[in-house]
Amino acid sequence: MYAHTEQRITTNGPAMTQPTFGKRIKELRTQKGKTLDQLASETGSSKSYIWELENKDPPRPSAEKLAAIAVALGVTTDYLIGREEVTLADAQDKAFFREYSQMDPDTREKIRAMAKVLGGKKE
């Protein structure tokens, strides 16, 4: 779809496709009702830096900033950079599991119990 205008960028790893990267950040940010200022604050960035990632060619985020943006938007870095064909729902599930894995055992047990109730499973 962007074959003639897309630029490839490397950040010590696989190439990033800017139209996907910037577009995904902007779409996720707006879907979550976040302003540029809010996302910048949550990721330790400036408003202009987030704007540039969304709009400029080529974006050059550090791995640290990329990870912070993914966490703030509730997805994986792979989803943001278009490294793999993963759906938004899959990326959100992976991000949730990453957060879940860091919770204390009591909280995880409560979430598992809630999932069983919501899923209709009985012990």
C-alpha cells in the first residue's frame, strides 16, 4: 500500500516501516484518548518528539523510547514497528500478559478467578 513512498529504518535490529510505525502510534494514541502531551509525559519524552515519531521520515526512536511508548499504548514493540504481522488484539494480549507477569501472586490469582467467571468455566 505504501510501496513507493515507504522508507526503511533500522534501529539495531529489523527494519521499521515509517508509515506503519507513525500511523500506529497516532492511531493508538487517539483511540485511547491521549494527547501528544499525555503520551510524552508517560514516556519521558517531549511533545515535539512524539509528534516527529508520528509524522516525520524517518523516525529514529531509541529502544528505550520504543519500549516506553509500547507500554503506554498497551501493545508490543513488534506491533508498533510492524516487525511481524500481528493483530492489535494479539499485541494487546501480549502487553497485558507482560504486565500480568509482574503482578504479585494474590493479584494474579484474583485475575485468574475473574477470567474463569467471565469465561463461564467452573473449577
